Amino acid sequence: MRRVLQRGADRLLYGGRGDPVALAAELGRRLQRTDPEGGLAAALEVLRDGLAVTGTGVRFQGGWPEESTVGTLEEVTRDIRLVWHGEPVGRLLIGPPGARRLPAAHNERVITALTPYVADAAHAVRLVGALRRSRERIVTTREEERRRLRRDLHDGLGQSLSGMAMSINAARLSLRGLPRDGRTHAR
């Protein structure tokens, strides 16, 4: 009963855009339709609109990627730790309130409802980045291995084959000087 009354009060006070449950449902739909990087932008946009702030962003743990922001985030009024299944992902940055100011209790409900989605999206962006870097390392390593094999074939096997060819030619030349019976036994 409390939840129903809370949702009704939220809808009356803040409209459809301010209802934390509606925002979470909208964000869930948007996350299903986008790639990880677009999903993080969608999560930050929904959070910015739901809180009526000037901007939102994520500063990633470990410095890569550095930061992802939506809106204007010149000043950070809230800095919230993002955790994905016990693993720190980064920090959620929230800018100052915009023209439409909402009560702090409303903001806390919206933040509580949407922060897990932002953490999931930020984790997905980090995974995609790690996958790209890993793929780049694999391609680089493969190219280095190909170059090394070419050098080895050129320097090692090429010289060995040249030496064998010269030995065979020398053997042929020495066989020409042998009598006919010696050539048949030498083969």
C-alpha cells in the first residue's frame, strides 16, 4: 500500500519523468536496445533527467576510460561509489540542480533506483574496452610473430636451403667426371 501511495504522490509531484520506478523501467528498456557504450550514455541521461540536474557522469576505476558524461558537469555536487558485484567500477558524478529543483528525498530514491543500472552499464563499458585492448594485443603479437618467422625463414632456412642447393650442384659436377658405371652406382 505504501509503494502505491508513494508512486501516486511521485507522479502528482514530479510527473512521469520523476517517478523512480518509471525511470528504472525506461532505463531497462533503453539498455536492452543499445550497445554498452550507448547504454551508459542512456543510463546517465535518464539519471540526469530524473534528478533534474545539469549533468551526470562516470569516472572509471583505474583511469580507463577516463570519464563519460552527459550534460554539463562543471561542478560535482554528489560523488557516489559504483560497485558491480562487489567490484569497484568507478564513481558516479552528479552535477548541481537545474531549473527544476526536486526535494532531497526524491533524489535519494531516484539515485537508489538507478545506481545499479549505471554500475552495470559502466562495468559493460570497461569489459568492452578490455576486450578491445586484448584484441589489439593479440593482433600485434600475431604480426610480431609473423615478422619473426619471416626473418627466421629468410636468415636460417634460406641459408640452409642455399647451402644444400650448392652441395647438390657440387655433387652433380663431381659426378660428371666419373665413368658411366660410377654414375649409376652413385645415384
